[in-house]
Amino acid sequence: MKARLLTGLAAASLAVSIAVAGAGVPAQAAETRRPTSTANAQVFAVDWISLTVAVAGYLVGGGGGGGDLQAAIREIKLAIEQSKTEIIAQIDAIAAAEVEACLEAHTIEFLNIDFMDEFTLRSWAQNATNCATQASAFAGAVQSPQAVDKIGFVLGPIFAIVLAARAQAGFLNGTDLVLQSQIRGYEAVVTKLTPTNCQLIVISEGSAFYEKWWTCTAYNGDVGRSSPCFGRNCQPNRATAETQATRNTSRPVAVVALPRLRAVLP
């Protein structure tokens, strides 16, 4: 278990990957305010998934993490302290008052959990769990890509907070359900932010020359292009264009997070 926790704490680069296209689901959200690109970069500078996996590994394994668990929790506290302003800026962009309020409150109060008595800590950890699962469900319910994107930016830190709080409160049971909720949230982010505005470009000169590539435009106007392929029967990679187009959204982090979170499940 010690090895697993130490491995989970290692910094891992959040590389852009390929994801699967999908359709939106009911419930329309209001237009959201857009936080700055600096706030986005600051939130993503922390490897929330490695921190989450470290604590989840302890909880799924039935405890016994000792000093390594406390080191993981301290890492999460430090990350929240250093980036709380940017996290709150992302939360403030969410167009759902109830979700926004609980996320912001738990981000702020998490830094005080060392001063909570046992009863308060357990109650707070349960409330934080409810808040995070509500945010994940919101990502699955709304149609607006702007709203989904804002949720996608805060799923990492809020679920890291939840698992750290649950570990400190001694809650071992239910970790798999918490992880499944985070997975569902990230699945919604990947599906709903996959560009649908894509075009296959074909250039031909008689029967001797064919060049093909995909271009895709994300909801925020960013454009991505696949590498070209040559020949009548060649097939360019649309997923590459989708990935490039969504480079400034929360989708790339969700793509990287999903297999790592699934791997922790018992």
C-alpha cells in the first residue's frame, strides 16, 4: 500500500488524449461567465488525479496508510491553499447557484479540517461528498458545453477534497461510489465537449493525388486539425483534430483521468 500511495503522489503530466464522441442530455443551463485562461492554467497545474488516486488507494485497500496517507492529505491541503483563488474563480463561473455555493464553501472550509472535532469532521465530510456528487450529476444533466466545461475544471479539486476529508474522518466504505460519481462526471465532460462541428477536407488532382485531413471547431471557437494522409483510400484521424480543438477546455484532463480512476476501483 505504501508503494501505491507513493506512486500516486508522483507528479504526472496531464497529456492530451483521444476521446469518444457523444450526444448531449436534457436540461438547459444559463450562459456561464468565463474565467481567465490564467485561472484555468493554475487549476490544471496541480495533478489532482494523482492526489486523488493516492488517497483512494488507501481507502479502497481498507486503511493502513499511516504516514503515507497523511502525506497525501497534506499534499491536497497545500494544493488547495495555493490555488484556492483560481478554483473559486472557476466555481463562480458555474451557472447553478446551489452547486456553486456548496463547492465554494467546501473549498474554503477544507483548509480548516485539522481544527474540526470528530463529530464536525464526519458531518462535514458527508456534506462535501453530497456536494461533489451533485456537481458530477450537474455535468451529466446540462446541455450547455460552457456549463459542462466549468464543472470539468473543478471536478479534480473537489473530489480530491472529498476523499481527503473522508480519509481523515475514517470513512473507508463508499469510496468506490465516490469514484464512480467522479468517473460519471468526467465521462459527461468528454462526451459533451467532443466537437461536433468537424469537416473532412479532400483535395484531389485527377486520380493520381489525394490529400485528406479533418478540421474540428470546439464550442469556444478553437480549431484543431489532424495530420493529412495521402491516397484515395487513406483515412485521416478525426480524433486528433477533436483533441487539438479542445486543448483549452477541461476535456483533455477528463480523458487522462478516466482510465486512472477506473483502475483504482476494486
